[in-house]
Amino acid sequence: MNGFDSYRVRERADVARWVLIATFAVLSGAFFRTQIVQHDKFQLRAETNRLRPIALTPPRGAILDRRGRIIAENVPGYSIKLLAPNRDSLRAVLARVNRFVPLDTSETEDVLRRFAAARYQPVVVIGDATFETVARLEEHRAVLPGLVIQAEPKRLYPAGKAVAHLVGYVSEVTESDLTANRFPGAGLGSIVGKAGLEREYDDSLRGDEGVRYIEVNARGRLVREEASTAALPPTPGKPISTTIDLDLQRFIDSIWPAGVRGAMVAMTPKGEVRALYSAPSYDPNAFVGGISSTLWRALNNDEAKPLLNRAIQTRYPPASPFKLAISAMGLKRGLIGLDTRMPTPCRGGLRLGNRVFRCWKKEGHGSVDLVGAVAASCDVYFYQLGLRLGLNAIVQDGVLMGFRDKSGIDLENEIDPIYPATTAYFDRLYGPRNWSPPATTLNFSIGQGENTQTLINMMRFYEGLTGDGHAPSPYIVRPRAAEPRSLGLTAEQLDGLRRALIAVVERGTAAASRRADLSVAGKTGTAQNSHGEDHGWFIGFAPAEKPELVVGGIMEFAEHGTTVAPYVVRTLRRYLLGPDTAGTIKVKVLLDETVSPQDSAPRPIELDPDSAAARDRADSVRLAGGAP
């Protein structure tokens, strides 16, 4: 080899050497970047493949009554979950679980559906497992790959069905909930409030989820659970205090007649709700951990609609309790005074054109003033007052008094009442020539017609009668920002209407509910029902001279308001006089020397002052005008 060749060899060797050095440097740099600079990043990827997070349910905030007694709390519980690499594997393990803990087909399909929505995450099989169930599955863990048993807080409602429509219930968030962003911050598997206070104040009650990890192999099968200490502990929800009197809430549930549909609400003149009850009810504890499909179908298919909150989600014709609104309109406009008598005395009916509109009392009430008309619930008096007001005034003043608006209570899903904004409503509904303004006016004057109200909204109107004529929104936790409604009445006019309501109980249509130890004011009513027996109303307050509590009740198919009055009065007595004075429900009239037998004696059903059965259907207000 000559010198030139030797030089070329050395030159090539040097190039190769530098190439090797450069390659080694690049590899070293990449290694340094991977192992040192990007260590955390790649370690996280590796850990993510090896570890699967499990959300830790936070304890929901407690719900307390006004004295700190528990309406909703948390107790220790267990949930059973399965981690599976694919759908077929999950189905196979579910079949094994079914050998030890029976699962119906719908429950199995629901688990598979939820697995498809969140693969690679443990899926809940039993949301509220008993200790016996946990022990049975733990005993057979060897044949149940992917079994995860998790201790977590469970909701408990000690009063059960007594508070169902008030407090609502909780359940697992659904895909549709997440799509609609109904529960910000929630994810699949989160427990959220679905009704009542649980829904209204879910943001405060829910808290923030924590997380712990389980280890899986390359095939996604569970290897082991990490230490029980959470990687991120959950943040408990905040407790809320309410205006509710739990004793009163339980009491109403205890006296409510079995099988009767309806609702009762009790609140102070300031709008603080002391009780809110709806019947029939349900057990909110049944929803904890997931309600069974069988029970869910039963609740939804029940014609009595136990999930319906009749206090805020059902409309009824306001009937005779609306006569106080008509009275307030007449006083406000200066058309009548407390001692005003109508030109035509009540002789059992009022002739208008070629028709006679009947009063409930065939023999009539004679000449009565406003107080006497309210006490006796004289239809003829209010027919004439309605005509004096005119339909336009009734519609306008009714809107100002709030009969077209929700009450504003802090519960979700309160429905709007039905009340016309203007008389053009009737033209749109029936056609300009297909309804009679006089007949419609008479209909509205006695609380019938195109006017349907929720119990809570009627309660707000009566709340305004108990004080200075201003009615704040009812509330359970905190009032919503809204101006109080104003009835626009003077103190003298309000006092006169209260005296009229006292007369209803002292010597009028609710005399059967009068008691010597508590002065009660109120108004009975019967809402006509085209689908069966009429519905009964009674709204009352006590003490009559200085009201501390307003209680309203509606009972479907009760026929008469006098049926409801004893339950309302007994609730007032319980709250104001204590548990030993509530007494029993009586329908017999108590007579004394200040009440004449004619005014207070029990009347036959067909003569009940507010009963549609007592009216001559052929001469009814609606037929008189030809309105449908």
C-alpha cells in the first residue's frame, strides 16, 4: 500500500469516527431528553397505560331544617364496579356476578350501554350494595376478574316519602344530561340532584370528585388496586339550611288521607316555606345507587303520578278562593266598599238577558254586604261585582296581582299559571264571535274559566292579604331577587278582607272547622272538574288577627272545600299551639250561641257553597255564553 492509499484510509477512518461520534452524541442527546428532560411526560404516559383512574364520589352537603334537624344526610355505602377490556369480557363477568347476585336483563343491558359510553373505565353494576352483597362477591373474587368494590357515601332521607317532593332525589348523571350541560363539572358516573332541593342547589351540595387508581396489565385487565389513600381526595359539598319545619312536614304526611291526590303548603307571611307536601308520594331513598327499572316503570306508569309535585306542577281552577281577588279588584278601583250591597239581592240566581245564572243556594242569600258575600260565598253577589268591574279590569288587575306569573319559589320545574294577558286571548282561542264577554266575566268572577293556578301561586296571593298587601316570593333556602307583588290595597281594605275571611270560618262555609282556642281565617272552594268529581280548596291563616302562618290545601276529587278545611286547620293548630292540641279531623260543626244553626249546620252535598254539583248545569256560566 503506497502513501496515498494509506492517507485515504486514514481519512475515511476519521470520517467514520466523526460519524460515530455524531451518532453517539445524537443518541445520547435523545436519551438525555427522554430520560431527563421529558422524564415526567413519558412517565405519565406509561403510568396512564398502567393505571386507570376511579372517580371518588364526594359526600353531598347535608340538608337541614330551620332547627338543624336532618332532612338529607350521608351514610357509609358500597358500590360494585367492573373493569373489563371489552364488551364480551364484561358480559361474561356479568353472567358470573348474576350467579351470586341476581341481575335482571334490563340492568345488565344498562351496564353494557354505560360501558360503551366510557370504555376503559370501571362501570357501576350495583350502586348501593348491601354489606351482605359485598361479602358474597368478595368471597368469589377469584372468578370475577375486574371486580372493584368501592366504599363511598350514600344519600339517606330519614323522613322518606314525607319529604320526597320537597327534597327530591339524586341519581347518576346521564349522557343526555352531559350533552345538554345540565350539570357543569359533572362527568359520567357523577351523582347529581334530579329533583327538588337536591336539583335546585346541586352546585352547592355536590362538592368536587376525588380520584384513586387501579393497576391494569397490557390487555386492560385489573392487576391490583393501589393503596386506599386517594391520589386526590374528594371535596365535600356544602350543607344548606332551609326554612322547613320538619316536624310540621312529617305531621302533614301523617294526617293526609290515604289514596287522596293533592298538595299542602305552609308558609309565613314573609314567604318562608315551613312545609311543602304532595300526594301520592314516593320514597326518595329508592333512587340512591340507581332505581330498579321495575320500580321506575311503576312510578312513571302510575295514573296517580306520584313523581308529580302537585304544589308547583299542577294547575287547578282557583274557584271561590279567587273571589278574594275579585273583592280586592273592586276595592282597589273604588267600585265597592266593605259595606256595599249589590242592587239585586240574591234569590238563588241572577237574570242576564234570557238566562238565569244560579247561586249555589237555591233559596238565595238575600241582601248581603261584601263581608257577608265572602262568608256565604254568594255567587250572585260576585256575578254583579264582576259585571261592575268588567272583563278588561279583571284581566288587567289579575295580571298585576301575579296570576299570570310563577310564584318564584326556589324549586325547579314550577309551571306557569294560565291567565289571559288581554281580552284578545279569547278572540284567538275561540274566534271573535264565538265567545260571550258577559258570560266569561261571570265565569271569572267565581274563579272558573280560562284561569288555572298552582297551589303555590294562590298561596302567594293570600300571603299578601296577611300583611301590608305586599307578597314576597316564597322560598325554602334563599329568596330569589324579585320585587314583592303589591295588591294595591289600603290597610283598612286589607283589614276588611281579613274580617271577611274570619267570617268564613266563624259562621260561613268553613264553620265546621272552627275551634275555640285558635282564631282562623280562610276560604273554601271547589274547582269544577270535567274528568270526575270536583277538587276541593281551602286556604287559611292564623292567628286571624295577627297571622303567623298561611296554609293552603288542594285535594283532587274531594267534591267540596269543606273537606279540605279540617286538615288545614289542624295543621295550623299543630304549628301554633303544639303537638298536644292538633286534635283529630272532624267534619261535624261545633255550635255555640254566637253562630246560628242556619249558618253553621252541615249542608247536603248538593248544597255545598262551592260545589259544581249544586249548580244547575243547564244554566251554567259557560253554557250561557256558548263558550266551550
